[in-house]
Amino acid sequence: MLSRTADHLFWMARYTERAENTARMLDANYQLSLLPQSDEYAELGWRAMLSISELSGDYAAGHQGMSNRDVIDFMARDLSNPSSIMSCLRAARENARAVRSSTNSELWESLNTTWLDAQRLLADGVLERDPYEFLEWVKFRSHLSRGVQLGTLVKDDAFWFMRLGTFIERADNTARILDVKFEMLEQRADTSAQPFDYYHWTAVLRSVSGFEVYRKVYRDVITPERVAGLLILYVDWPRSLAASIAEVQHLIGRVMNGRSSETSRLAVALCQELAEGRIQDIMDSGLHAYLVDFLARVNDLASRISRDFLVPLAPDPGAQSQSQSQEGQTQKLESVPPVP
């Protein structure tokens, strides 16, 4: 497969998954903001989300305050933000348009309809009326796109590169969603237990479709350690870090070439560490530090995949600080020709 074709397929899937996970992160914070709490603590949640997404500077450049409406608009609608839901949906559509002959009409129609309907929904005022409705719709359209891939495409190199983009992005974003909550706890001046902490963790679990899974696995009270254990180490749940990296390892094996042996080795090593990890060891060493290190390693894998198989984002794979860096996203958007 031509590297440029693989590049478009990989990023089409990444942007689709990124739109979904941005919706999940927004949903978690929106639900938390509705709970009884101080204005300062509610604002801390939005600041933590922007910080972990590396968008604090971009937001501050165009906004004075930190209101729910402003942050949701910036992360959902704002096309000047390359990580916004609408920017991701547009980029996914453009990458799909560039490689229509390598997929099928069903997948193209799914992504094209998503982009067109998203514009219509926002024009109708859904974001102001009910952000939850729009965020749920974005998640549903992402599920639909993956369903079309799984149900209609031949399992060839094109399919594997799409799946590789999906799980690289999912690992990155699940780590960020988890880190948002723990960053809030670390920044909070009063570290005592909060009366509504149960509802906070419930919102986090629901944001990653993990609440019912948690109940099935633990059948007990929700605790931060168990939430972290589920999201990081539970390999039988497809949104965990362990499950995502296991898929990345498998998919790299499916598309291996003569340059990718080191990339494969690093993926195997990270997968093995997650398979053998213990949540108590992770908590004792510091969850935030663990997640920062994990994000750096996932970014390194993504950069190596770009170097080994795709059109490189930068001459030096180590130059990109995080997989959601603004420079990389801007380059990717500009690499796709505009719609006539």
C-alpha cells in the first residue's frame, strides 16, 4: 500500500476516534459541572480538561473567562481549534475523501453525512439547548463509522491501518480522560473526601461507557483505585489502556515491514508491562506521573508508525511533544486538498 494512502486511512480513523473522545471528555466535565459544588471547583474541572488536552493557551488567547458555554463551544464547534469536534469531523471526512477508492461507498457516506448533519445540528442550536444531546450524537456517529468498517470492509492493509489509528488514538484519549479527574484532585486545596465524589466517579465511568462494566467486574462501591484499574489494566474491556495497546501490538504485527522491528518491540514491551501491571504499584508511584509517561510512550509509538509506514509529520519523529499537538494536527489538515 502507498504510504500516502495508508496515511490518510490512519488519520481518518484517528480523527473519528478523537471526535468521539473529545465528546466523552466534554460529557464527563459537563455532567460534573451540574453537581452541587463551588464555582471554583467547577472551573477547576474545565481548566484541568484544557490543560491535559494541551489547549489552555489557545483557549486563553480568545476567551476571558471559563464558563461552561465558552469551553464547550471551543471544544465542540470552534474550527480554529484543531482538536475541536467539528475540526476532527472535517479532517476525518477530508482524509476519507482522498482515499475513497481504498474504502467503500458506505464508509464515505457515513463520514460525509456525519459532517453535514453536524453542521445542521449546530446551526439549529443544539449545543446551546442541550450539549448532552449533541455529545451523545457524536459518540453514536463514531460507533456507526466503526460498525461500517467492521461490517463491510475486507480485512486488508487498508482495514488494519484504520484500526491502528483508532486504537492509538483511543489509548491516548482514555489516558487523558482519566488524568483530568486526578489532576482535579491534586490541584484541589481541600483533599478531604467530597460528599458527591461517588457521582464524580460515576460521571467519569459513564463518559467512557464503563459504569456497567465496573459494576459487573467489582460489584462494590466505586473507588478511585478501582476506576483507575479498570481504565488502565482491564484487558477484557475494549476502552482500557491495556486492551488498546494489545490491539496496537497486534495491528503493527499485521502491517510489519523491514523498518518496523523496533516499533514492534516497543509495542510488545508496553503491552507486556500493562498485562503484568498492578494498580497499587501504579498508585503508589503516582498516577499522574504514570499517565504522563504512558502518553509520551504512545506518542513515540505514533511517531514511529508515521516514520515506518506513513507520510512523516515532521523530519524528527521525537519532535512532536504529544499526539494531539497543534502543529501535527495543522499539518495533517493542510495535507488534504480542499473540497472543490
